[in-house]
Amino acid sequence: MKKLFFLSAFLVAACIGMGQTKKYPVTKTDAEWRKQLTAEQFQVTRQKGTERAFTGIYWDNHDKGIYKCICCGQELFSSATKFDSGTGWPSFWQPVKKDNVEEAEDKSYGMVRTEVNCSRCGAHLGHVFDDGPKPTGLRYCMNSAALFFVKTKEH
């Protein structure tokens, strides 16, 4: 019985640990991230924060280009899929490549939502909802603080 208890405890600890040790191609310490990012960018991307609506630099951006991860530079969204959701955050109906973002269940603040992170560095970007426009019906509601924009002639 004692062996069964220790085996169960080991398996539970191993499963908990697996969820916390996800390795990303781009990793840095908190001190390194703090050196690279502004306080708001760090709070949003590394601590899963949210900027206030209508305060981010990209919620009303209508230029053509690509939105990249502020932490690692991975391409995330195109202006071709950006739309005005009326929410005060930049919103897109799909990422540049599905593999460039990862989704996770978020049960914070008494809600169940789908969190969106950068698949390269794990940066928190925002959330995705199923109330977007056609063709996907999705609304990737992102924080401007998690993005930087590169203007292009296309997109």
C-alpha cells in the first residue's frame, strides 16, 4: 500500500511538472525579458496581463503589414485579416500560420476562455473567441503591447 501511495504521488508530481516545463525555442530569464521589454510589455507577455481597451497603439491601425511577437519577432498576424471588432484591441480572424500561435484553456477571473500565446517564446498575446467574421468565425483579440508592426506594401 505504501508503494502504491508513493507511485501515485510521483505520477501526480510528474504530470504537474510536465505542464510547467514546456520548452520553447526562445527562452530567457525574467531579468533578460525585463531588460528587453517595457514594463507594460513584460506585464502583458510574461505575466499574462491585459492592456486597457482603446489604449494600445495598434487597435486602430489601418496600415498594411505584418504584426510580429514583441518578444521574439515571430510573424503572427497580417493586416489582411485584421478587422474592427469594436472592442478596442487589435482583432484578426486568423494568424499568419496556425503553428505560430498556440492555444490554452484560461480559467482566470471566473471565466473560461482560450488564451493565445506565441509558439516560439510562449509570450501571452491575448485570447481567441468564436464571434468573429467569416471565413473563420474567429476573433483573435490581441494586446498591442504583445506586438510590433512592420509596414509592407502588401498584406
